[in-house]
Amino acid sequence: MPPIGDRSAARGLFTNAEYQSVHDFFAARPELAPTPTRRLGALASALGLEALLAKDETARFGLNAFKLLGARFAIEHLLARGAVRAGATLTCASEGNHGRAMARAARDAGCAARVYMAADAAEARASAIAQEGAAVIRVAGSYDDAVRQVERESAQHGWTVISDTAWPGYEEIPRLIMLGYTRMMAEVEDEVGAIFVQGGVGGLLCGVASWWAFHHGLERPRIVCVEPLQAACLLASARAGGPVAVEGPLETTLAGLRNREVSPLAFEAIQPIVDAYVAIDDAWAHEAMRRLGRPGGADPIIDAGASGAAALGGLLAVLQDPALADVRDCLQLGAHSRVLVVVSEGVTDPAVSRAVMERA
């Protein structure tokens, strides 16, 4: 983990007018109800915290992950200004959740959907995407290879890419998607001092960090990015001072965070805001899954997938791993701390979840 950054006055990626457009969008659609912020009092006590809150995205808009926030907002925006029309073909690369959300939003808009996935992406996730009516195309290589293939083929055929990762010349739609993600934090009414959030390519992290920086400035909570050890591209980029790709195998069960490369648009925006980057072994996320799925006391049950539990896994690691004591001290975590963790997905790979939950 690189040193905690300064508490600069950076305001994030979005303007006041853009935040107002998100507010107006959801205000006009009351059926798109907020997700709950769960209070985990028993777990907070066990961890020595004043309060622990979980933003529960396991059932967002009828799907089992937060991604429809961005896909729905972006596609409807494009439809409203005529950049996309009914009958168009929309495409993306995905490890599962974004692809399913894009397929659902495309279907609702009367569009066709094509989702490109790594060859070894879980069949359960591919099947869930296909059930939304999308064509699923397997790609030799990783998610990042799928991104390049979808960009190339979409340009050849005139399809519209709906991606939450950006690249040179392709930024407008990722920006819209990340702007949609900010709605999640607008739904949080509690006061917190630290927020643990999943990394991935940086889209969700950018939405979360930007919202708090804009609305709370220097008084914002500490923002902590959590990634799997083998796919810690945001941490590597923070250390390098610019976007770099990670090498080696991507053998992690945190499938939604299995990325080699950051989104440059997101990375640039979060650099002055994120306070810590933490890379964790999968075991910490698995322990978090069990803590959420088999809670103590009166805490609610939350059935989270491995990526969904990763933010809590990062908190557990920071609090319990002696190697991360400096991070714990810099974040000033203790008996007076109020912490929010994002539970970004429910169960998306039943085989992995079953194996994790069966362990002691």
C-alpha cells in the first residue's frame, strides 16, 4: 500500500449540474427504489468499532449487483438525446455484473446486446447474461483482452459500446456510467468516517470518491480502495504515479475485480481523493462472506458474492493483519470509528459461494 495521500481540496470528476441530473433522473422514476444501508452492530462490537454500516447492493433494481445504476442511467441518457435508438446493438466487456446490467437495460430500451467475456469467466455469470437476452461471446484471454475485442468489433459494425472503463477517445459513456454510480452514496444518510469500496477498473471507486469529495470537501470520510492481490492494478498505478498494467495469473475468486488495467478517466479523478489502497488475499473476502452470511447477534443476513464482500474483507485485513498496522493507524480506526463498507454484489457464482460458506 502506498502512503496515505494528502487531504487536498479536489472535488472529483463531476459538476453540480451533473449531480442534479442524477437526482432528477431517479426522482422521476420512483420504481427505482434505493437499496438499504444495513447496520451491523454485533460485528462492529466484535471488531472494536463504534458503528459498521453496509450499503447492500445485493438486490439493486431486481438484479444482484450495483451495476444497473450506471447502465440504466447512461443508456436512457443516450436514448433521450438520440445518440442511441431502439433496435441498435449495444456491446460491452464484462466479468458478469456489468454485462448483465447492460443486457437488462438494453432489452428495456428495445436494443440488442452483445457481451464479451473472458474464456474462463464463470458459466453461472455467462448464463445470467444470456437470460437477459444478450449474445455472449467468449474471448481468448482476460477481461482486458475482451475490452480490446469489443472495441475493435464494435467499430467495424457500428455498434455502441456501453463500458464503465475508458480509453483514449472513449470517455463520454464511462463518465455517464460512473455518474450513475454516485446515486448509491446519495442514498446513504448516516455519518461515517471511513468508507471501504471495491477497486476493479476504478469506476465504482470514482463514483463513490467523487460524490463525497464534491459534497463534503476536506470533511469527507477516508476512502479506502480494496483489490485482490493478483489484480491490484489501482494500487500498482498509484505506486507508479500513472496507469500501469499488472502481470501474472489472475487466479482470484473476486471475479468482478479481476482486471489488469485501470480506467484512466477514473484513475486520474481518484488520485487526489483516495486515502489508501489495500490488496488482500481472497481468504479475507471469504471470511467477510461468512461474517455477512452467518451474522452474530441481531445483525441482518447478507448473502454476498466474493467481490461483493471484498470491501468488508479489506476492513477485516486492516484491523487484524499485523502487516497492515500502519494503514490502521493512518486511518485512525478504533472505538470511535464509524465505517461504511460497500457490498457490491450478491451471489453470482453459486459454486464458489457454496464452497466458501461450507468452510468453518
